[in-house]
Amino acid sequence: MTDFLRVALIGCGLISDDHIRAYAAHADRAKITVCYDIDAEKAKSRAAKLNAHVAASLHVAASLEDILADPNVDALEVCTPPHLHPEICIAAARAGKHVLCQKPLARTVAECDAMIAAAHAAGTVLFYGETNRTLPSALEARRVMDAGRIGQFVGIQARFAYWQGGEILNTAWRYDPAVAGGGQLLDSGIHALALLNTLGGPVESVSCYTHRFRPEMGGEDTTAVAVQFAGGAVGSLFSSQAVGTWVPGPLLTVSGTEGALTLGGGAALTLHRPDLPDRSEVLLADDGNQFAAMIGAYLNAVLRGAENLSPGEAGRQDLQLVLAAYQSANEKCQVLLAETAP
Ligand SMILES: NC(=O)c1ccc[n+]([C@@H]2O[C@H](COP(=O)([O-])OP(=O)(O)OC[C@H]3O[C@@H](n4cnc5c(N)ncnc54)[C@H](O)[C@@H]3O)[C@@H](O)[C@H]2O)c1
């Protein structure tokens, strides 16, 4: 087991900035040494910009094949549009490289299975790059629930609704469900579903309604999802890209028979109980840099053999829930996850 990870960044678009800043926060354990983008100019300008800002000493590779064959690359950071995730991640595993792959892991459950199988066969780490799977407040909330501080788990209510204008919607692939794999629920709402799975999962059944208010979106832009967890607790998510503004307030509330937890809305994590002074207590003020937390967890898994907190299986679980929700909306029925086809 190595004690330093040399990482190749694949896809130098919008989200790659966050990954490079996150690696800069772990400079003692890892470094992005090379980047590649199908758009060579984009790769060059990103490398130059980031070299200037974080002294990353990035250089640009001519092809993905060069990176896969490079013995000085230990791992790939996959930040391309979703339709490319399976091919790149499977090729990386076969070349003996670890992978952190941005969400969504893929567009189908069968693709997820192939990615997971390739990593298992190669003995490499496949880490699902969903920041909410390693969010400090979510992990702490889970510990607080397991310690019984909100009593018996009753349900979760989540809201992930705002108009992400500007740069994020200038990426053409987001308007094309064939590339993106779906609409807003898969592109953005999946962050909230990852929290539902982390805190309440596994989900047994789902019902969903969708609508498109903004004609420029390729898939749906607004969704209401209702789930039932194993054990009986229930959950709901209102997710939208059509809402004109971000509404202050918690992203998510977890309710129990003796108390509740809120994520966001003033503090990262707050416990609410009738017996607390002021009926509430801030357990975590701030989540800090969520990408740095994610990369830290990834490096712990790769370099120290720690538990993988966000394995490929977690990506499969989140995707399966999104696809089951779409099936429910399309077929106008409740969908049991155990009965969904890969
Ligand atoms: N965690 C988050 O909050 C978050 C936010 C935004 C995006 N994402 C995810 O990150 C991924 C990328 O999204 P983005 O917003 O950065 O998109 P983007 O379009 O800005 O960047 C994608 C980059 O991939 C490049 N690319 C396309 N085909 C390629 C290929 N064959 N080989 C190498 N590079 C190729 C493009 O040229 C582009 O530079 C998506 O999976 C998206 O869902 C996550």
C-alpha cells in the first residue's frame, strides 16, 4: 500500500475546480499531477489557471490511453459527463488504477454493476464522488440517530429546490437525457436522495410525480418523491430546478419519536428535543469544505485501507432510487425497489 496518491483528473469542466482545491487541502497525501480533457484547450487553460492558483504543477496528457498506461498515475478522478463514467472507470480498474467518480455513478444499474465488478476484480477502490455521502453533518446525524437521541426514526423531509442559473446550465449535456441519464432529479435531486439513503435507507418503495416548467430542460425539472424505508419510516423530497430562489431553512429534517435533527438552515446540524435548553442544540456549526471532506475519506480508504464510506454500491443505491422514482412517475404507480430491473 502506497502512502501518496498521484491522481489524473479526467474532464476539466465546471466541477474539476472543486476537486483540485480539495486535493490542495490534502497536499501531504495526494496530488493531481496530470489532467486530460477531450477539449485540449480547456485542459490547457485549466492546468495553467490552477497551476497559478494552487501551485499544483499539473501537466496535460494527450489521451486517456496515455494516462492509463502511465505508471506514475495511481488513480483517476472522473469529472466527465455521466455517459462516459462506466467506460472510463472500467478501463481505469483494468489498468490497476483507483477511481473517484463524480455522481451520478452511471445512467443504469447494470452499468453500475459492471463498474463495481471491474473494481472488485482488479482489487482497486471505486469511490462514488457524491459529497453528501461523506458530509460531516450527515455522518454525525447518523451517529446521533444510532445513539437513540431522537428516539425511534419516524421520517425525513427534504427540499432541494432552486434555480441554478449561469454557468451550470451552459453545459449542453445537462439538457440531453441520453447523456445525462435523466432530468433534474438525476442531476441535482440525487444529492438529497443520497441523504435519504444515508440517514434512513434502505428504501423499500417509492412514488413520484414529475413536471417540466422550463422548456429548455431536456428532462423533468420538478419532482415530488415519497418513499417508505425498511422498518416503516417514511420520507419525502421536493426537488426542482424551476424555483426562482433559494429559500432559507433546513435542507432536510429527520424526525423521531423523541426529537428531530435538521441539516442546514443556520447550522450544519442541529438537534431538537423538548428537554434541551432552548429546545435545541447545535451539534455542528459548519460542514467546512465538502469536497475536501470527500477527498479525505477517499484517501483514507485508498492509502490507509479504511472503510470506503462511499463505495460503488452507494452510487448504485442512489441511482436505483432515482430510476425507480422515474418509473413510478412514468407508470403512475408505486414501485418496489426489490422488483426493479437492472
Ligand atoms: N457534486 C456536485 O455538486 C456536482 C456539480 C456539478 C457537476 N457534477 C458532476 O460532475 C460531472 C461533470 O460535470 P461538470 O458540471 O463539470 O460538466 P462540464 O461539462 O463543465 O465538464 C465536463 C468536462 O468533460 C469533458 N469531456 C467530455 N468528453 C470527454 C472525454 N471523452 N474525455 C475527457 N473529457 C471529456 C468536457 O470537455 C468538459 O470539459 C458530472 O457527472 C456532473 O453530474 C457534480
